[in-house]
Amino acid sequence: MKTVKEIADFLGGELKGSPNDKITNVSGIEDADEGDITFIAAKKFIEAAKKTSATAVITPVEIPECSASQIIVKNPYLSFARVVELFKGKKRAVIGIDSRASIGENVKLGKDVSIYPYAVIEDNVEIGDRVRIYPGVYIGSNSKIGEDSTIYSNTSIREETIIGNRVTIHSNTSIGGDGFGYVQEDGKHIKIPQVGNVIIEDDVEIGSNVCIDRATLGVTIIREGTKIDNHVQIAHNVEIGKNVILVSQVGISGSCKIGDNVMLAGQVGIADHVRIGDNTMVGAKSGIGRNIPANSMVSGAPAFDHRKWRRTQACLPKLPDLFKRIRELEKKISRLEKEK
């Protein structure tokens, strides 16, 4: 339990209302009840805030005629996330090494490590302080896991993978599997050995059922701060920049380079060896077959300027009528030419 004032001080926000009201829970704007704190992310939700039963509202602006106490902040979404962590964040107990886990030779374990049942840690692995490895995780030989990282159940991390600090990897993800590389000979597909590795830098979060392939030679690298949604495929020798967002079902072919602060919406597909510049946004279901310069916004398959794409989409429903009019005009022109 916290008072409204304690939460306002925690957020560094401006308090309007009753400082001593007690907050016991966090909730969405429509579901909130007495004792809850909620938030609005933008001015368009002000009317909902006026009707809420919450005791307090986190808001970007002061709301007239709102019965709840208000905490005014610059970034309500971020502030609400911090409050959720304050109320709901769980500090899990350190369990140590479960006897049913399999630990190889020359494994180096940091302080306060938790390794759950049936995890398999191969030889010469280094695991940093406060790492949590959940049941069924496999970590291949000569890999390194940085401090405060969490690896959820049934994830496979192949040999020689390097994972930084504060990395979260959700269940059923594969890191360091072989890249999809073959050469044809006499009508057969001959596998190209995949002998590189994968590096995941600090503060990366990887969703469930993600595949990040090891490099053929060299490294596949995910740079710091990048967030990857579920069901994403990243092929061999790809370089993902800092603070990139990859939404579900993105597929990135081999040897692509994705710049810093890029956002790829759901189901974007990128052909091999493509370069995408910093600060670029790519719309959902787009197909990228050429390099995209920095600071671009593109959509479509093949992708082109997003504003032109929007105008094109607006025209598409009109095409049947336009085609009909053109056919009629062609007939009129043909008759006029015959009358000459």
C-alpha cells in the first residue's frame, strides 16, 4: 500500500488532489475501482478519466471535473509502467543449483545464480551474478551469460553464444542454431558449415519462439537495447542495431544490416544483404528488397514511401470504376474516329 503523495514523489510528478489517499492496486482506466491507480496516455482519454472510479490517475495534463487525485507527468505510459513494477514486481528467491540440473565441467557460476530442474549447462560455460535459468534450458559449451539475465523454459542456446547483462529470453527460443545455407551440386543441396556464433548485447529482450541463427563465418549480432517480439526469424550474419523494435513474424534474411532505432512492424520480410538506415520505420507486411536510407518511412510490397503508399491504398478501391470509365471513353473515342 502506498499513499498518492508517495507515488507522486516516486514518479517526480505534480500532485493535484488528496495526498493521503491510499492506493492498493493498479488497473486500466475502465476497470479501476476505489483504491486503484490508473493512467491516461493522451488527451483523447480525458472523458474516460472523468468517469473512472479510480482513486488516482496518472495524466499528462490536469483534468477539470475529475474526482480522482491526479499525478501530472510528462510520460504517463512510462510512469504507469514504473508504478506497475512498484506494486506487482516480484523479487524471486534465489534457489541455487537444483540437483536435477546437469552442469558440465569447468562451468563458472556467479553469485546468487538460480538454475532450475532439468536445465543443461555444457562444459566451459560462464554464468554471471544473479542469472536465472528456468527448467529445460540448454546452454552449449563455451557460452557466456551476463549478469542479471533471465532465460525462460525450453530455450536452446547453442555453443559459443555470448549474451550480455540484463538480457531476457522468453520460452522456446533458439539462439545459435545453424543458418540456412546450402550450395547445389549435381541437383543436390549440400550444407555449408555454419561455424560462426551469436552475440546478444546488454538490455535486449527476446520473445518466445524466436530463432536467431549463428553466422556462417563471423558473428550474428543483436546490439544493446533491442526488443524482439514473438515468432521472429533472424538469419545468419545479420547485424541488428541499438534500440531496434522487431514486431511479431518479422523475417530477416542473411547478411542484412539493420541500423539503430529502426522499427519493423509485424510480418515485414527483408531479402538478403539489404541495409536499412538508422531511425527507419517499416509498415506491417512490407517486403524489402533494396537498401532503405536512414530516417525513412516505408510501406508496401515492394516497399516505397509511406505517404505515397497511403495514397495508393486510397486509390485501389476506385480502380474498377476508373477502369469502367476508361473503357467507356475508349468506345466514345473509337466512335468519334469512325465518324470523321
